[in-house]
Amino acid sequence: MASIRLSGFLPFLLQRRTNQPADDPTSAEPVPVSYRASTTVRTTLRPGSGDHLDVSYRLHSSRRATDGGQRQVFVLVHGIGMSHRYFARLQAELLPYGDTIVLDLPGFGGTPTPARQLGVADYAAVIAGALEDARLSSCVVIGHSMGAQFVTELAIQHPELVSAVVLIGPVTDTSHPSAARNAGVLALDTLLERPVTNLLVGGAYLRCGIRWYLQELPVMLGYRLDERIAHVARPVLILRGSLDPIASGTWCRKLAGAARDGSVVEVRGQSHAAHRAGARDVADAILHLVGSLPVHPSVTANVDGHARADHEEHPSRRTLAVPSRTSTVSAEGSTTTPRLPRSGSPSDWRSITVGDRECRAYVMEDRIRDHEARGGGRPSTDPIPVFVLVHGIGMSHRYFLRLGRQLSRHGTVLVIDLPGYGWTGRPAHRVTNPASAELLATLLDHLGVSSSIVIGHSMGVQTATELAVRRPDLASRLVLIGAAVDVRRRTVPEQALTLGLNSILEKPLLNTVQFLDVLRCGPRWYFAELAVAMSYPLEERLPLATQPVLVLRGSRDLVAGDRWSRSLADSSRDGTLVVVDGAPHAVHHSSAAVVARHIVAFIAEAETRMPAEVSSH
């Protein structure tokens, strides 16, 4: 990719204004492929005086798959009470031109509330640590509202990490510093924002909590941005919506005048959250700034995470450092895992998006093994299995969390959201099982997984089976739980009746999760994918799988009956049937510990493997 200068930027800008679909065969651009990740990081703040403070933040990174060239990195920092979510539109606009990092700072976006008040310098230290850990330098840092204070302090304390500073709706206007006045203009701004933005802001405030918000409010009001900005050695761009009552035009011009190299751009018709409704105009202004940055020797990060000198690259064009991953398979074919980021929480995830199809993997690992790896005990040298859990139609990763927690004691668990489910966007067209399997395989390749135990539930067994058939290198074992769709009941009315009766047998919590997940995916996508599921010949595809197969069902499962499940096990090259006594269709939810024991026994060798057919309580 050529260096992004103003002269070279105009063709990109013209290309952005066209509405040509990404999959249009006449388009010169290939279908875009991007990777996203969300990682929770625990760190320790070490102030100049006083006790050290343990805090947590969450880092969300996005990057486009490229030919290996260096790319611009944009770092987006939210304001008080907010989270990464309200940067989604601006991220989408910037992603074609560079990689993006968005943080949920300590106490915000669902991260734990710190034990004491944090100052602006503390937040800047957290951001600096995150960038240094990622081996990044010379990033374009973008802060909104109070986030403008954080990135300003970052640029002062760590100028090597910053190539340019962008302040969107910066606070706090020193001519009106009172909390009452700021509460008033904030209330006025809600009348100018779009309803969706207000809902987003309200949800974020509730999540951080009124106590933490009020604790940090004096920090925001007391920071003298107009004085500190004079110490920033990098170019400063100040962006405001023309209707913004919080960051007035007079205040923003004052800041630009105080900066060594400052400028102001107004986004017409927008209010305080100009980066949402006016995301395209804001991105254009930022990219214009990037095109004007000077060229000088710099240090960049290779994809393996090692720094190297670079005397030719644009100083603001960096690539996200991806840690090197290695995985091995023992002589017996044991499944092993790369060094994925450790997490005891399903909030950490990795995803791949090809065109408009996103596949996401939530990473779960046991806290005990995490403690051992960090020096709390002696870590095992045995290969660590990777479990890949694939949900059924209408569902998401959430109903696999119980089983995931059980399996995380034995290995790394990747709980999947297929395209159109959970928090992934709905594609324009339905996705077949081969297409879903291919997308999942690409994600596993990206994560460095060489082999895994693939577990599917209900209609998710179809994607799991297709993955095992098409990519046997990625699947050493195949587990089919409540396999659908029974060839003798392969009609929509029969399946609807069966699922309705089965819901009576499920636990109320599972029915609640199922209702919310189906509501989130929507009836249009549900019925589009139902047609795919009903036409998949599982009984023909499964015998093509060369891996050992465990078919598992609850004894009260009305969807995957005994005769159908037994026929699947018998048709497999190396099949085993296990029946869990008293369990309904979602046996992995109602009897997670029992199912986990059967799966662990199944992947063990013959000495510890359970009998072919077992009833369990």
C-alpha cells in the first residue's frame, strides 16, 4: 500500500464515495477480509508515590488482511462513562486505511472498577502500556470528550508513541468549569443526538455505574486541557460538531491556538458525538491529517511482534503486532493449542470477517492453568487440547458457556458465533454449511490451531461435520450433540412441533437465552438458515469423516431421537453413542459436567474411554 499522502489520498476518497458492492465481479478490489479481537488485560499502575494499583482494561483491535505491508494504526479512546461501542462507525470508516485499536479503560465498558480514583495521567499510563505491549509507535491517537484529555497527556508523556493527536468534542471548557453547567449542556446535547446514540450512551453509563462516574467527574472538570495542549509536540486536529453545546467553537479555537501545530474542523449538522452520525466526515478529516504528516526514520513492528528499524516507512503507518504462535501434534495425534491469550472470561474473542460474513470465537481458559502459567505453580508439559464449540440455529455462544467452563479445565475452549448469530452482523444472503465451515477454518488457521476437538449441537453438527470432512487437519475428533435434522422428520412443521414440545423439558434459563438469541438474529435470518439446515444430508456427509465420532444425546431429547442418533454412530467409521439419562435436547446446558466428562473420556485413549453406550445421571 502506498504511503497515504494528500495527493495519493484523493483516489481513495473517490473510491469510498462509490456504492459498488464488495463482491461485485467488476470491482477491481477483492472481497475485504478483516480480523478483530477483544482481549482483557490486567496491569499494575505504578505512580510516583503511593501504593501500586491493579487495574484491568479491554483492548479491541481490528485489522485488514493485506499483502504484509505496514499500515497506519489509529488508537481510539472514549470519554467518561463510555465504552468502545460508540466508536464502531468511525472504526468501519478508518479500517480500509489502517488498523484500529479501541480501549475500554479501567472502570468503563464492563471492566472492573478500580479501588481508587484515577487521574488523567493514570489513564494515559494505561494506554501507553497497551501500545508498548503491542510494540506500536507513532500512532494517530483519537480521543473523544474526556478521552481528549487522556490522549493529550499520552502525547506529552510518551511522544514516541504518537504521530498525531485528534481531539473530538474536547472537554472541559475552562470558561464554564462547574459541574452544574456541564450537566446542563450534557442534557441539552441529548436533545440533539440521535435516539440510538442516546441509548448507547445511557447503557454505557449504567454499566460503569453512577458511583464511578461521579468519582471521575472531578478529574475531568479539573484538567486544564488549554494549558497542557501547549506541551504536545505533535500535530493536533480538533474536531467538533457544529451543533455541539459541550465543546463550543470558541473553546475549540482557543485550544487550536494554544497548540504548537493546531487546527480546527467543524462537522456540519452534528452534535457532541460527531464521530457517530458524522463518521465519514470525521474519518475524511483524520485521513487528511495523516496525509500531511512528515516522513522520518521510525521503528515498526513485524507481524511476529519483533521490532525492526525502518527508514522508509511513513512514521504513522504501523501494523498491529501479532504474537508468533506455534502448535504441535504429538506422534499419537494429540491435539495441542497455540499460545492464545489467556482468559477466564468469555468476554475475550477473536473474529474474521470475509465480505459481510463474520465468524467469532470466544476464548475460554481455566484460571488455575492461567495461575500456573504465571508462576503460581508448575505448568504441565502435556499437550493442551483445543475444543471448538459450534451452536445450533438461532443460538449463540452463550448457551455453551456452562460446557465451556467445564472443558476449560482440560484445554483451551473456542466458543463460536457463526455469521448472523450472537453479536455478528447478518449477511445479505444465507450462508451454507460448507461456507460456514470454510469461514470457521480460516479463523482457526488465523489463530494458529493445528487440530481440535470440534463439538456441534443440534443444527451446529452440520457445520461441525462439514469442517471435519473438508479440513481433517483441523479436527482430530468430532462430537455431535443432539444431532439434527432427523431424516424421517425433515419438514418445517415437524421440526417446529418437536422444538416446541422440547422447550417444555428445558430449563427456564435455557429457554430465556434461546428466546433472546433468536430475537437477536431475527426471523428473516432464522428462516433463511432453516432452509439451509433442512436440506443438509448429514447421514450422507458424516460417513465421509475419517475422525472418531461421538454422538451424544439426552434420553428425553425429542429432536435427536435414539434411532436417528444410533444410525449416525453406526454409519461413522469410528462412532460411539452416549445417552445421558433424563436430559433433554440441550443436554450440554442442563448436564454440562456430565457431558464434559464424556467428551474428555472420548478423547482419551482406549484404556480410559467409556463404554460405547452409557446412561448417566
